[in-house]
Amino acid sequence: MAYDLVVIGTGPGGYVCAIRAAQLGLKVAVVEKDKTFGGTCLNVGCIPSKALLHASELFEEAGHSFARMGIKLGEPKLDLPAMMAFKDQGVDGNVKGVAFLFKKNKIDAFQGHGRIVAPGRVEVKANGGTQTVDARSIVIATGSGVARLNGVAIDEQRIVSSTGALVLDQVPQRLLVVGAGVIGLELGSVWRRLGSEVIVVEFLDRVLPGMDLEVGKQCQRIFQKQGLTFKLSSKVTGIDTSGPKLRARVEPAAGGAAETIEVDVVLVAIGRVPYTDGLGLEAVGVSRDNRGRVVVDPHFATSVAGIYAIGDVIAGPMLAHKAEDEGIALAEILAGKAGHVNYDAIPNVVYTFPEIASVGKTEEELKEAGIAYNVGKFPFMANGRAKVNMTTDGFVKILADARTDRVLGVHIIGPDAGNMIAEAAFAIEMGAAAEDIARTSHAHPTLTEAVKEAALAVDKRAIHM
Ligand code: FAD
Ligand code: NAI
């Protein structure tokens, strides 16, 4: 049977694209090589990592701040297998949810490895058998895989990627994290809270490259206070796995004397790379850039007519909601509507404690572009709700165009920053001015009042500072 659309990959890009296309009346099939739907995000990414972040955060809170609030429980004890089971249950619920949505939207699912054999034709191989799926349009939504570190073999036991770090069966005494990016800080935080001594080696001279520099500096200070050790401007050049402990060779990034760090587990978190293995792209002539990403035009069309791509496999931030937004936009374009993604309004959240969230431009980007801006900043130390909750680390920073007051960027470190950034993303999407946020009523007492105060501070009229 011929379909309107076949989507290869059922991560947040692929499954959302398939559902939206089905909603719009297209006949849709999906192809997935893994046993469950949901891709990296649901199976080994966003969902399991957030389950462990949530559980480990409560574990730490129970040990530290409960007594200060008059709750006496005694020393909390870790039951790691139960915590892992809690995480697995969360994953299971989510991946089953996708299967349900496919059925509900009458989307046919083919299990197996998909290969594009020609425009309009995908071959699906599973358990020795091959099926052919014909469709007017093909969507590549095959996502990304772990970037490898030269000379370091990931065995997912002692030298792990994020996937192995989500299933460790005991708390490592010492954990070496390579890369102070999102995964390094999130999963480094999880294992530190559960009892590991965590050392983070980062090639650059700062953590979270790409985020606003002031935010990077402040969050590094906070994580250091929590017990993480950072070795910036450093690189791991090899790991000796012969003994009971791993011996990692760490050198200054610019070269120089190496030191050896003994640890139990190494987490390699130096980024992700587009995944197109066995997809047949060369044979059909789909172009990729020098980083292996499928090249698309503003309508997600590849170099071959009828073949499209979305999500981690194309350029842009590797984020689940970015993949989803592209999936929806592409489905709408294929159904004859006007799908669009505003890349200036995609929020970025690091789910540590405190959370770090941003949307729009950083100060560094505005300076480089020569755009004059005003800064409004408000610390959580001066927010009533944060004070009573004893969560006063961090601030809200709003960057607004000096001439028009239009909000260009918002950066938050603080409790619940991931939820609070939604207001900022909406403001940017609507082309709002800082004055618009300042004049919007924010409930008291909430952390969101810090956003309003930062907007007032753009015009130097914050009340509580
Ligand atoms: P993927 O989710 O990678 O899905 C691709 C799918 O395609 C997979 O199911 C794969 O099996 C399938 N596939 C590939 N090739 C084939 C083939 N040839 N045939 C059939 N099937 C194929 N992002 C956030 O926004 N928030 C977070 O909190 C967050 N946390 C993360 C935590 C971790 C540890 C990791 C690793 C990532 C996290 N991300 C997070 C990133 C997020 O997971 C990705 O941006 C998102 O999954 C990308 O979606 P996608 O649909 O492009 O690809
Ligand atoms: P990342 O790109 O966030 O960070 C990688 C870090 O490793 C960078 O700081 C980089 O400078 C450093 N690095 C690179 N090579 C190195 C080397 N040889 N030695 C030492 N340091 C080195 O990548 P990460 O953390 O692996 O995450 C991958 C992707 O997954 C990210 O793009 C992110 O968008 C996504 N993700 C998103 C999450 C979220 O939204 N909360 C959570 C986890 C992942």
C-alpha cells in the first residue's frame, strides 16, 4: 500500500510529525529500529534523566533541608535498584503513550531498520525479513548518537555514555565526567547527590559553552559549592583500564604535563553526532554537511525531491522540543499549510539544581552582532518566595533592545527556571517589550515575580532591590 508519508525514526521529531500529519488527513507510516517508540528522548534521554534528577534531588533535600524545616526523618537511605525501577516505570509509561497515540491516529508502524532505496521507497529489515514501504514523501528523523572520544572505548560498564550512566548498578566512589555540557552537569549532579565524588574535565575555559557567560560563571560557582570539582581547559587523552580502578590521563588543553586521575567510572559527554548509519543516503544522493548533518532548506527539504529531514539529524540545537516543532511544521507544509519554526524563540533548559534556562540571544551574541541592549537583572535573594523556600541562588536577566525595548534574550538560574522560561519564550515569540512583561500581573508570592522585577530593572525601576 502506498502512503502519503513514511517517517523513519520515532523520536520526538518523528512521532510528532507522524501524528500531526495524520491529524491533517495524510496516510502515515513510521519505521523504528528499536523495540520501543520515543527515540533517544523517551528511552535513554530526557525522560530517564529527569526521573533520576527528580529522585536524587528529593534524596538530597531529605538529607539536607528537611530538618531545617522541622521535618525529622533520620538519615535517608538509598535503594538504588528501587530508584532505577522508578525511572524505568516512567520510561515505560511514556513509550506506551506513543504506541497508543499511533493507534489512535491510525498510523502504521513498521519495526526494523529503515533504508531509503529510492525516492518514495523505504526498505525495512528486521529479523532476516525485508518489507518495502512506498510513500509520496519520506521524512528522515533518525536523531543522533554519542560523540566518541579519540582513543577511549565506551564499554557502557566502566566507561559509559549517558546511556550507561542512566543504568549504573552501584554508586561509583569517584566519577570522572568528560565534558561540562548539559549531560555532564545533569548526570554529574545525579551521581554526586547519590554519593559519588565527581570530577568534571572540560576542554574549554568555561562550563556550558553557548549559554550566556555570566550564567556559566555563576552556575559553576554554585556547582562547586555543591561539591563538583571542575578541571577547565583540560582534556582526557587516554584511560588505562587494566587495573581495578580506571586511570585517566588528563592534560592541559593547550598541551603540557599530564596528571593521572584514578576513578571507578568515566562518563563521556562531549556532545552528540547525527545518526544516519545504514540509511542509504549516499546512494540516493541526499547531501550532508561536514559534520554529517543532513542538509535541508527552510522547508526541511533535502537535496533529493520528496525526502525531508528534521530533529537532531539536521543543524540546530539538539533538543526534543526543537525536533517536535520541526515535525509539526513539516507535517503542515506537506499538508499544504504554512508550517514555520521560530529558531529565535527555542528555550534551552539544564535540569540541575538550581535549573538553568535561557531563550533568545546571550550578551556575547548581542555584542558580536553590534546590537545595543539594556540589561535588567533581579536576584532570587530578593524574591520573597525564594527566601522562604531557602532557594535563593541565582537570578533572572533580561536583555532588551536599547532602542525599541523588545526582549531579545532571557537567562535564568534558579529554582524552577525551566518552567519560568516559558513566559520569556512567549514574550519573544510575540515580539513583546520588557515593558510588556513589567506591566503584566505576576501572582504573589511566586518565583515568577523575579521575571517581572527583572523586566522593571531594564528601566531601572525594580521595586524590591
Ligand atoms: P531521536 O530521539 O534520537 O530519535 C531517533 C529515532 O530514530 C530513534 O528511535 C532511532 O532508533 C530511530 N532510527 C534511527 N535510524 C533508524 C533507521 N535507519 N531505521 C529505523 N529507525 C531508526 N532534549 C531536551 O529537549 N530536553 C531534555 O531534557 C533532554 N535530555 C536529554 C538527556 C540525554 C541523556 C540525552 C542523550 C539527550 C537529551 N535531550 C534532551 C536531547 C533529545 O533527546 C534529542 O534532542 C531528541 O531525542 C531528538 O529527537 P529526534 O526525533 O531528532 O531523534
Ligand atoms: P554538549 O555539547 O552540551 O557539551 C559537551 C561539552 O564537552 C562541551 O562543553 C564541550 O566543550 C566539551 N568537550 C568537547 N570535547 C571535549 C574533550 N575532548 N574533552 C573535554 N571536553 C570536551 O553535549 P552533551 O552534554 O554531550 O549533550 C549532547 C546534546 O544533548 C546537547 O546538544 C544537548 O542539547 C542535548 N541534551 C539536552 C539536555 C537538556 O535539554 N536538558 C540534557 C542532555 C542532553
